[in-house]
Amino acid sequence: MIGLSHYLILSAILFSIGLVGVIRRRNLLMLFFATEIMLNAANIAFAALSSYMHDLSGQMFAFFIIAVAASEVAVGLGLLILLYKKYGSLDLDDYTMLRG
Amino acid sequence: METFAFYFFAVLITALFLVTVLSQNILYAMTSLAAGMVLISGLFFLLGADFLGVVQLIVYVGAVMALYAFAMMFFDATGSIKERHSHPALVFLLGGLSAVLMVVIFAAPQIGQHVEALYPAAAGANNPQAVGLVLFTKYLVPFEVAAVMLLVAMIAGIILAGKKMERSLSKINDSELEQNGGKDEQ
């Protein structure tokens, strides 16, 4: 039988995968992917809590998270396009302008 | 049956997202991310959140991943990318530590027994009906604010990505193009 803790632990595992991606990645597009993974992990936790507590608030928060993620992608990709036009690359190491 | 479905989805999602995080190819990363999103909607259906599962399919797989695909064409990122990793062991140590922290945080509602339903699901309504009942009564103001936020994001995306788009290439006649020569290449 699958309990609430199964879903919460799965969500924690997925969140830490996304976190490792955010720490490890140097490419900005890959950083965006890792952010999406983290948002989805939070969504799973919300949906599981909402289902096991018989409360719809969790699903509402998941909807708003999806809306936030969609707007984040729209604005973020616009900024990425501007950065790519300016520097010709998406690598974070190419954006270092201060050198000591 | 439910147990089998849960473990099936969980293992596949974890593997696909690991591919997303560890792969050196943006195309592989994006494809596995999209597949993982589809399987996550399967988890939502398993939890009885039908409407959330459908929204996940439409918005994430349909809209967000399509947007990423277009961006990938724009960035010409089909080859593998090179990244400089300075401290790989430190990264996994930090990730593991935060994973333990996350398990504790997410398991906290299990340990605390004082969690109770604020808005219980309406009896006798199936999931989309119950979602509509709650969304348009208790969460009406956040819903409208989210609509305004999406509008702002749309305008911001158009403004940011669409600079110099008023110069349509198809409207320039040939003599003008030959005059300018290679100047517009950048």
C-alpha cells in the first residue's frame, strides 16, 4: 500500500536531483531545466498532501505554481535570447567580467 | 496495482530526470525532461487529481516544452555542450546533504499530527467540479492575479525577444539588401 510518505520521499528525491543540477550546471538552458525539475517536485508534494488530507488547497497551489513556471519560462527565455545575442554563448563561465 | 503503478512511475521519473541533469546534450536533456513531465501527470492521475494532471500535460508538455524546443533551435544547441566542473565531489556532497534536509522538511507534516483540512473537498463532486468550486470561490483573487501575471509575462516575452522585429526581412527590397551587403549579418 502506498502512503503519503512514499510520495513525499519521491518528491524530496526529485527536488534534490534538481538541486544538484542547479549547483552543477554551467549552461543557462540546462539551469532552466533543473529549475523545472524542482518546481515539479514541489507540485508532486502538493498534490499528494492534497489527496491524503482530503483538502483541495494543495491542488490550488500546484495550479499557481504551474502558472508561475509558465511565466518564468516566457520571461527567462526572452532574457536568454538577449544574452545569446550579446555574448554568443549560454555558458555562465563566459559571462565573468570581473577578473582579479 | 496502485503500488506497481507508483513504483513504475517513480523509478522512470527519477531515471529520466537524472538523464536531464547529467547529460551533456541539450536535446537529450530536453526530451527526457518532457517524458518525465508526462509521467508526473500519471502520478497526478494516480492521486485522484485529474484536472491537475490534464493541466500538467497541456501546460508543461504542450506549452513549456514547445517553447524550450523553439529556444533550442534559436540557440543552435544540437551538439554536446562543454562544461567546466571544478569540484564535482563537493557538488554531490552538498546535494546529498540538502536531500537529507528535504526529506526531513517534507516528512514534517507526517510527524506533526495537527494538520487538518482547511477546505475539504465537496462531497459528491468529481475532481474538476470540486476544483472549480474551490477555485472560483476561495481562490478567486489569486486566480485573477495569476491572470494579470501571465499577461505581464507575455508582454515581457514579446518585448524582450522581439527587439528589432519591426524590420521585416521580407519587406526589404533586393536593391536595399545588396547595398547593405554583409552589414546585417551580425
